[in-house]
Amino acid sequence: MCELFALSSRAPATVTLSLEVFAKRGGLTGPHKDGWGIAYYEDGDVNLIRDAGPAADSPWINFVEKQAPASCTVISHIRQATQGKVNLKNTHPFLRELGGTKHVFAHNGALKGVDAYYDPTQARFHPIGDTDSEVAFCILMERMADIWLDHSAPPPADDRARVFQGFADEMGSLGPANFLYADGEYLFAHGNRRTQSNGKIQPPGLHMLSRTCPGQDNVLCEDGITICGRGQQVVLFASIPLTDEPWTPLEEGRVIMAAGGEEVSLSGA
């Protein structure tokens, strides 16, 4: 299966060592050699870097490390192809515009029968590649459009969480459905199931780690996130823990919504 990684932080943070550790799974320590990508939110837009080759020997990894893009929201994905050819258009993360905002999505798993939930003749969003993951993203965007285009401003957080939770619940019935999704303001993570080291498909599909680095500047944390700014707070998500710290496994079906390096509490939650 694929590998997922995401970050939400209070102040812009740069992904360095974690990306290196993550990339080694893409062709060195892991079987994931069918492409990789990383998306950084910056000033209301997204820097998206993707490569259809193995992450472990990609020249873009060195570029990312040397340029050290800083962002409060980052989503990354390393692919092990289960559906669709190994090419750029099938490489995550995927990106679409909605409501004047860039929306980013990545998926780990396999969704059998997902096409039954998508009607291309009525859709506003269409896949460019031929993966079940991108079809799922288009389904999510169709549902998000119903609330994003019904407001003169971005919709309330509760409405976004409700749509994402309903989408994740349905997709989870089709197979392993671990999702990362960001809309420029919030980062959503859905933990489901994945192939474990014992070969069985079971939870957890995602792990979460919260870190606080108070009162320090430019702190290089053990997990490889360079923190810029005092009083930094970060939330990290990964398919498999990247460090020896106590990552929290997400129970099957759990949705986490984060912003500014903290989990967002929703009304009625």
C-alpha cells in the first residue's frame, strides 16, 4: 500500500528529515516505487511537486530539502500502484480549485466499486488519470461544492466536517480508505485500514503525533520538522510512525480535523 504524511502547524514549518525518512520507504526500505508527491500551502495557493519515479532516488527530494519550503499545511504521498498506470497524472496528491481555494487530496487503499458513486454526466469535477483515488476525490469535491458554492464565504467548519465524515464513511465500506484532505484552512485525516506487517488488512491506517516546542526558534525536532517561530505547535499524520515517539493510532473510521497545529473541536462532537 501507499504511504501518507501530513503536517498542520501554528507557524510555517519546513519538512526535512521526515521527508528523507519517508522517501526511503519509496523504493529503499519499502516497496513504494511508483511515484510520489508533496503539496505545500503558501499565501492562499499550493506548491505541488510530483514525480512518477521512485521517491528514494528522485532529484526533487534534494530540491525540497535545499529549498526547504515553509508551510503550515503539508500533504505528501508515496505510491505503490494498485490501479492505474505509473505516470504523473496518477500521482498523488491531487489538486482542484473550489470556491477560489486550492483543495488537495491523497489516498491510501483500494476502493472497489467507487465508480458507482460517481456520475460523470452530472459531475463538475472529472478525473484526469485512471485511479480509484482520483475518482474518490472528485466525489468528495462534488459534495463539498454543495456547501462551498452555497455560501458567499467559506462554509462553517462543522459543515465541512460533516461532508467529509459522510464521504469517509461511505468510502470505508468499499475497502481500505485512509485519506488526507486540505482546503486551505483545515487539514482532514481519516484513518481506516491498511496492510500491516503481518500481511493482514486491519486498523490502524493512520497514526497521529502532536508536538509543542515552546519558547524556542528554529528548533530541529527529533521527527525532522524544522520549527520556525516561538511557541510552535504541530500535528503530524503518517501511515507508519516515523520516529520512536508515542504516535497515536487512529481507530477505524476516525476523522481528525486540524488547523494551526491543533485538533479542531466541533460542535456536537
